[in-house]
Amino acid sequence: MLTRLAISTLIISSLALSPVAFAKTKDKSSPAPHTAPERVQCEGVFGPDVTVDMIISHFGAENVEARVEVDSVEGVPVFGTLVYGDDPDRKIAFQWFDEANTRFVSYVDLPPTLATPEGLYVGQTAAEVAALNGEPVSFAGFWWDYGGYVFLHDGGKLWNTEAPCVPMIRFAPTVEEPDVDVTTISGDVTVTSDDPLVAKVGVKVQTAGMGYQYPEGYDGFDEGEPVEE
């Protein structure tokens, strides 16, 4: 079962979106309509035992930044491993429980050209996610630091604690100036995907990835010499 730390690692993996920040943030482009991206599996380079060496071997050293700052909330630096970092359509970001030594994967952020094992990907509507889940999904209200994070663990088919990794997604509205009162879906509130306002503001998946279990036996303290800056 995922620990709270694994969930919090996801939260510091994406940029916080205030109304102003959302307007300035370039969202990942979604795939062409009706064209689902390739699903990755929670194994190999996307498995819980992945290492930086495996990533380099799989994608090629010229495409990998082994230890670099990745997107985070409120400017808190998070060190991860980037693949295709200059290409937003292919960029993959690995985060680690042990940031100093880039080991023990905690979260993988996928590009819009890839989907989680469950079929979740950037650009899906809230209704499409609910259909995959078999019931409405709930998420944090928008326009604050943790806005749009989806609580898949609240119930449905998408969350399986027995799986080696679990899907983690974040919603964002795509209508920048909605002609409706959005108070009830703003701030530190819980929203459900069947709320009529969700469709009216064009809510879609902004980030999609996988979260991993906290490594058994790891106490959270760095062991050995950290990777030099």
C-alpha cells in the first residue's frame, strides 16, 4: 500500500496553478482526437526497480539528464532524472525517494504520447477518466497550490494497491475565462467529476504518471556519498 510520502511526492512533482500561473503555463499537448497513446507497463524501465543506469541504457545517454531539478510546487527544488527534456511531447521525468543518490523511484511523469497501464493520459476529459474508473472521481478544487489532484484511491477500478505502481493524475480547466461562477470548484474543496461545472470549464488531465511504494527497509536517510552537484 502506498504511504503518505509517496502521495506527497506526487504533489511536489507538478507546478502549482493559480489563475495567473495557469494562464502562463504551457500545457502538454494531447494526442490527436480518438487516438489513444501507447500504454506503458509497470515493469523494466517503468518498473519499481528502475535505476538511472537502466534509464540511460534504454533511452541513450544523449537523451538523459541523470540528476536535474524537475517541476515542483511553490519552487521547492526536487531533483530527478529527465528523458528528452527539451521535447514536451516526449519528456519523461523520474523522481526518487532518495534524491541525493537518485534511487528508489517514487513517481514517473509521462508525456502526452504515453499512457499509464490503466489507460490514463494527458488530454483526457474528466468524463473519460470517470468511465475508466467505473464511477465518478473526486479531486481537489482548482486555483490553488494543490488544485486538480485526483483522489483515485477514493474508490473505483483505477486504484489497485496490489499493483507495483498506481496511476496519479492532475486535472486542470481548459476554459481560461469561463462564463460561470466557479466558486464551488475553487480552492481547498473536494470536487467530483460529475459536477456540471467540470464540463463547463473543460476539465482535462494535465499531468499523468505512476506512483510507487516506499522502498521496504529504507529509512529515508541518505546512505553513502550523495551524487555531486
